Amino acid sequence: MSKPHSDRSTDGRLFIARAGVRALAAIAPPLGDRLAMHLFYRPRRKQQEPEVPEVDCHRWRVQTRAGWLTAWDYGAGPTVLLIHGWSGAAAQWSRFIGPLVREGYNAIALDMPAHGFSDGDRTNLKEFVEAILDTAQRVQPVHAVVAHSLGATAAVLALGCGLRVQRAVLIAPPARDVQGYVHAFARQLGLPRAREPHLLARMRRRFGDLAQFDARRVAATLDTPALLFHDEGDRQIPFTEGELLARTWPRARMRRLRGLGHNRPMADPDVVCEALAFIADRACRRRFPGLDKPISARTDRCSPRVLP
């Protein structure tokens, strides 16, 4: 059985690094900026395989512009890509995969760059987008994409870059510009607000026009039908951001959740049922067997797969 990988030494190093950023911001601001950006691109890694009882799977690797990614492939039929968020993992989609397979879909859950079992230790939103586009190109056609948090932002940007799907399901999607991300990150580190323009300047030198990462601007141009889920009490991504994205997107509709927070919607039986009904373009007829039971023993059968 796969266990979550907890790297306490990494957490300790990050705590020390954050303290170092605050100290450098006071005595050597440019060095503080450099260390801050190093932390900005470094997610926390969780190494845990999806656990899907009684469903065969293949674990494989796909090469993308963002490096080699690890993917888990279940079932046969129209392909649904499952994209986790920052510091997440493919394992978070365990509750979605079984129902997708039983309804006749091929579910592919990715560990994104520098996450899970994929390569790298630092990444960014641009690489998330490249990972989605390159994987979709390898397994095309893709019927639908289901994405969470920053993965949802990346999915929107990928749609704007030519990703073709029939349906998009987004859970807890952010709707902010890069300045908003930097401001939230700087507050978390305790950096003075006066340093934020310097962090943005570093990003512009690396990526160019940062408006390219604004999901709101891209969503306004999309024709893909979308269903957005967002909890009104989400403490990581405020509900108002998902609401704004839904209003901006011409063919999107919003589903307000209560009491599930930021991550639990990915495993909620009602969310799974409604999302799958939307993907299949039908009414939500029923819940799926086993969704209300905890996953205990690992009973899925996962073997390596090599793509041609």
C-alpha cells in the first residue's frame, strides 16, 4: 500500500529559508528577493500513488517540455485528464477515478512537474500549462479535463493555447493576476510590501508579459462548456475568485459548496457525481458504489506501461 511521503527535513529547511528571506529583506534586499523567488517556485512534494480498489491501472512516464512526468492510466474510452494543484498529487483524484472508469472513460491522473513522482524540484505555472498541453498531445483526443486549484488555472490557460476538450470541470479555481499571487506569497513569508515590485520585475525578465497568466482574460475568450465548484468557506482560494471566473467565462456555470474547504471537494461523492454527469452531458442519476467508504487496503492492480 502506498503511504504519503512526509519529508520533515524539507519542511525544516523551508522554515529556515523563510526566516532567511525576512532577514535578508532587511539587510540585503536583492539577495532576499532571489531567495524568495527560489521558494516561490518550490512546491512541497507528496509521493503517494492513487488508490482505486478493483481497477486495473498502468503507471507510465511522459516526456514534456517541463520534464518527465509520472502518470496513472485507468480504463478505456474517451480520455479525461485529471490535474492537481500546487503541492498536490495525482493521488488526490482516487475518488474520481473509479466512477470515471465504470462510466466508460479512460482516466489519466498526472503528477505535475516537481510534484509526486515526476521530475524536478522547482516549477511554475508556465510549466504546468506545458505539461498539460504536451500530455494531451501524446494521448489525444481528450474528452474532458478535471482540474483543482492552480491546476485549474493551468487548464484554463491550456485551453487558451489550443487544448481541445468537450468539457472542463474546475474545483476551487483561482482568478487573480500574477501580482495577486506574488502579494499572497509575500504576505506568507512576511516580506515588506515594498519588495513585491522587485519580485514582479524578476518574473517579467524571465517570462515576459505576465498578463499571459491571467485566467480571467483567457476565460472570456473560451467556448468550452465548464462547470466550476467552489466552497464558500475556502481559506486558500476565496469563493469570490471562482465566482468571478464563472461570470467571465461565457459557457461556465458555478456550483457553490459548503463545509468542504479547499481540498475535500475532490473526494466528495456529490461533487464526483455531478462532475461526471456534466462530463457525460446527462443528469446526475446516482452515487457510485464505495464512494462513501474509506479506502483501506490497496486492491488496485498497477503495472508499468510504455507509450509507443
